Amino acid sequence: MKFCNIEVESPFFLAPMAGVTDVPFRSVCEDYGAALTYTEMVSAKALTYKDEKSARMLHLPEKRKPCFAQIFGSEPDVMAEGARLAAEISGAEGIDINMGCPVSKIVGNGEGSALMRDPKLAEAIIKAVVAAVDVPVTVKFRKGFEAGADTCVEFAKMAEQAGVAALCVHGRTRAQMYTGQSDRTAITRVREAITSIPVLASGDALSAKACFEILDETGADAVMIARGAEGNPFIFEDCLRRMQGRDLRRPTCGELLDLLIRHAEEMVAWKGERSLVEFRKHALWYLGRLSGVKPYKVQMSGVSDLAHLKSICEAIRKEDPAVKEA
Ligand SMILES: Cc1cc2nc3c(=O)[nH]c(=O)nc-3n(C[C@H](O)[C@H](O)[C@H](O)COP(=O)(O)O)c2cc1C
């Protein structure tokens, strides 16, 4: 299938997640079938200040699937320059604008989901970014801002008119943060109102079954998998197997541990051994799939070198604990 004129293998994309969807995690998810990925959100302003850490978040490996670089900010001219830099640094297939982040620090700066309260400014940002880059520009937003708000259809129409190549709607309001349920009917209404560009669905894509229900119910062109992929890149394989009418396959304990180790090795290769502190959360997500490994989780939460991480995995492997359903 095509998405924004880019050939993609399936409608199962890896969502942007700050602190999670870095190069090693994207690479692991791609190998299990993620058809398109997003970088973590990067500050447009920081890019214009030549912040090296932000630029590094946009470095993409040579061998990869299509990837969109996501930026956030609130000033049209800064966002335009940030988008231009993000496209140049990353060589990504597209730029995604974050208009959905609910975190207080971001919202307090008028960024992320705060832009849903100021559609005029959001429109100016979209137009400035579209004019600044040669690649497709997409926007990711929420059902609305306040509790009970439902402004996504108007917001989607504005974004379509302003020139975006695709939209992604997360069916929660900002007030919900990541709690409660994502409202699939909001995504359906956006899909029905927007006829000229693809609409992606986000929210509660926690299993292959849920992903198929979301696609069926909303009519969305693709689904973004976010928390459902944490410690579980296998979810992409599940989606592809389901698409092909094959039975789902639960990974064995050995496969899960092999993947944990491979992911850790990629992390060390990409960011050095010190990054294993950052990696602990991934390791604990993987171990969350195994029954009765609490003492090992305690050890893993203090891990800071690869040899120690591997020795914990080997001790678990000997016990061969049962793998829980995802
Ligand atoms: C830890 C974390 C970080 C996230 N960071 C971003 C981000 O940088 N940009 C973004 O657009 N959405 C971000 N999101 C939102 C997800 O992309 C997704 O829309 C949301 O988690 C809903 O999907 P889910 O219910 O299937 O997890 C983040 C979510 C989580 C849990």
C-alpha cells in the first residue's frame, strides 16, 4: 500500500514515543514487521539552536524502513526552520507535527496538544512547515483538549485545508492523558469528514486483535502501535500473521530473552554502554511477559553493563518460565 506516496508493507506503524522510539527500538520493531516508524518528538527550537542531542535523535541508520521525523513547537517561523533542519539532518520520508502531547511542561509552552485550543496558530504552523520542506507533512493530534471536548473533526478539516499529507488522531482528550479509553468513534468521524488524505488511528492498539478492530471500526488507513509494542515488538508479527490468516504465535522464553539481548546490544552499539541505564525500562517490559521472575526484575532494574544484563538473562533462561499472553 501507499502512504503519502511512500510504499509501505502494511498498515501497522510504530507510533512516536518520547524516550522509547529511538534507533534501536525502531530497528527491532521494523524487523518484526513495523511498516513505518516515527522518531521521538524533537524540539524545533532546540534544532534551531543547534542542540546536538536533539539533532542526534534525528540521525537515521542507513538500513531502515520509511520513517517520519516528529517535531514540536509553537512558533510558525521556528517550526518552519526546525522542520527544514529535521528533514535535512534525518533524510526522513516525512515530517510529523506533534499537536497531541499532553505533558504539562509542553502544554504550558503552548506546544503539543495546547495547539488544539488555538486552531489559528496551529494552521499558521502547518502552513509554514508545509512551505518549508519538500517532503510530506503530517499532523498528530487528539480528540480534543478539555475533558469531554470533541474538536477533532474541525481540527482535521483545518489541517487538511492547510496542506497536510495525512492526519493521525488519538481518540483521547488531553485531559485524559493516557488514561481511560480511546474513543474510536472520534477517529471514525474524522475519517468520514476527511476525503482527500489518509487518516491514521492511534489509541489502545494493544494487541493484533485490537489493531484489526480499530481499522475495521474506524475505516482508518493505518494504525499506530504505541504502548502495545513496549517489550512486545512481536505485536507487529502478530498483526502480519493475522493479515495473512495465520494463527498467532506466542514467543518462547528463549526468543524473548534473545530479543532482549539483541535490543540491548543495539542500544550499546548506538549510544554506548552507559545507555543501558535508559534501557532498563525496555528490559523490564520484556521481563513483564515472563511469569515468576520478580527477583530477576529487581536485578535488572540496577543493570548498567552488558555482561551483567546477559548473565541475568542466562539465569532466567535456565528456569524457562512461562510466557504470559501479551
Ligand atoms: C511513553 C510515551 C511517549 C509518547 N511520546 C509521544 C511523542 O513523542 N509524540 C507523539 O505524537 N505521541 C507520543 N505518545 C503518544 C503515542 O504515540 C500514542 O498516541 C498513545 O500512546 C496512544 O496509543 P496507545 O493507547 O496504543 O498507547 C507517547 C506515548 C507514550 C506512552
